[in-house]
Amino acid sequence: MTRPDIFRKCLEYTRADEVKKMGLYPYFKPLSGQVGPVMEIDGHSVIMLGSNNYLGLTDHPLVMARSAEAIRKYGTGCTGSRFLNGTLDIHLEMEEKLARFLHRERVVTFSTGFQTNLGVIGALGMKDDLLFVDRAVHASIIDGTRMSYSRVVKYRHNDVEHLDHLLEREQGPAMIITDGVFSMEGDLADLPGILSVARKHGARVMVDDAHGVGVMGPTGRGTAEHFGCEDGVDLQVGTFSKSFASIGGFAAGTDKVIDYIQHEARTEIFSASLPPASVASVMAALEILQEQPELLVRMHSAAERARRGLRDLGFNVGNSAAPIVPIIIGDSILTFRIWQALDQEGVFTNPVVTPAVPPGQAMLRTSYMATHTDEMIDRALGIFERVGRRFGLIG
């Protein structure tokens, strides 16, 4: 008998080719130069509305200078895991500073935000445990639950009553896991409601604040600060690849929980540690955020100007409350066509289709930075209006 070829799925894969043949393929676009509010892509200038560089710090002189200094002092990498030979004094310094900023006892860092969720959930979720997960969480949380031995119970997106019903029905040690800011739609988890239900049923709460830390709250501590309920969140995880202008991830909580994660999370133990340049960039970005909280105000002002303008034009922007504003279109091919038209006219957006969103909910994801000016936003809104009318998306 001939054994079936495991690569058969690859040879038969045509989804991307079909979009390429239509001239609508939007992914892996090479960007030129530093990531800022205006960039050069494919030889023409665009207003960048597709970046998570919320505070606009990736090209900040202090961030770049500290990164270069770290390379000169420590070299380019540690070539080992934090567990063995990959811990530098600046790793510990960064974790201590971040813990103080977040008002947490302790922080442990990972090489990426994705690895953070894989490691944390995989370490905490044991055989007799229950993980209650919002249906709209990030893919890294979904994959983290697959690495655990726990039973996973999904509740309807932001439906606290459904969560309450499921917790009432299920017995055993439980943890509720949710995004703070949902990364595609830009809506916020109902943390006050979730925490109330958690207290009622004796469940722990983990919040993935990848798009919350450095974005939400008066000082940028995240979604729980925004709602005034930080004490109720047991574990806060996040990333450095958004507002902190670098790469990596972190988990913040009590000393005992973080100590356990540090010694049990496989993605911590078996991955090389963050390069010195990345660590220095994070600390510089944190310093700037603490010294210049007005960056948060400018970022939200730009997002609100765009959100209000798009809604007034007739676009469906969902329940966005963060500097992520979706334009919900529905059909995937139409989404690609509108993305292309916007790109050609000078606005860069991110087309998002299944499986990142449910079928029939394809969208253009736009995001906003502290460095976007009113003039840039207004110019982009003019382009959105022309393209939206051309495709019949608005009247």
C-alpha cells in the first residue's frame, strides 16, 4: 500500500494563489523605512493605519539610542534560555521596573507575546482544571489552551450572563481568560462584570492585555486600570510588540504565581531569552510613557477622530472603544478590493478575513498612533469616503 503524502495538503492549497491571480493579494507587503504615521510602500506614500505602534515610539531617538547602546555593551543575543545562561542584569531590571509600573508583585518575560500565552496557560492548566474562554480571544490563547491538559469551556463573546451560567454548571478549579482589548474589533472586555462573576464562583481571572498595556487607562497600565478594577485581575499578560516598540511578552501577578510560571512554562524554559537591544527598547519606551502620558491622550484623540468620522460617513465600525477601529464589510473578496483601492489612493489598512474573524464578518482593521495628526486623519477620511462610495459601502 502506498502511504499518503503528508505534504498533500500543501500541494493542494490554492487559497492564496486564487487571490493572487485576481491581483488582490494583500499580505507580506514589504515596507520601506521606519514605521511611522506615513510610509513608503511599493514606491508610493501611504498614511499608515495598519500598525500597532500605538505610542509612535519605534523610531523615537531615545528608544533607538538605548537599543544601540545595549548591543555595544552586551552583543546581539544571549544564545540561551533565561532558565540557564540567558539571564542578563537588564532582564531583571526590566522586570522590576515593569512590575512597579503595573502595581504587581512580580513580572516574568518571554521571547514573544504569543509564547507568553502558550507558556502561561500551558503551565497553569492541569488535568482537573477548567478554562473559561471568551470565543473572540486571540489565537495565542486558543493555542495555549491546546497546550494545557484542562477542559476548555467557551462562552459567548462578552456575554457575562452566559459565563455565569457555565460556571454555575461546571465544578472544579477554574480560570476565566479574556482579552482586555479585542485585537480585531477594538472592543473592551466587560471586566467589571467578569470579575463580579469570578468572585461569585471562586474563579481566577487572566487578562491578555496585549492591546491594553500602554494603550488603556490614565497611565497606560491597561484595561483593568481603565475600568478601575485592577485588584480583581489575578494575572495580566501582555506584549512588547505594540506600545513598547520592541518584541517579547510578559506575565504579571503575585510572587508565587510568577515563580511557578517561571519554572514550569515550557516556552520560557526552552526558548532563547530576549535580545539585549529589545530589552533596552522596552525600558526606554516605558520611561517615555511614564514621563509623557500625553502620548496616550494624543493616541486616543486620533482614534476618536477617525472613529467618529467613519461612523458619520456611514461605515460600520462595530463597538470599538480603543485605538483599533474596524470597518466591517462582510465579504472577503470585496474586502480585498476595497483594501487595494485604499492602498492605491494612499491609505494602508489591514484586511482581516476568516479564520481571524467569523465567516461573513471580513473587515478592514485600522489602528491609530499618537503621531497621527488631525490633517492625516482628515485626509484618510476623505479617501475612505471616496472609496466607500465607489464600492457602494456607504451612500
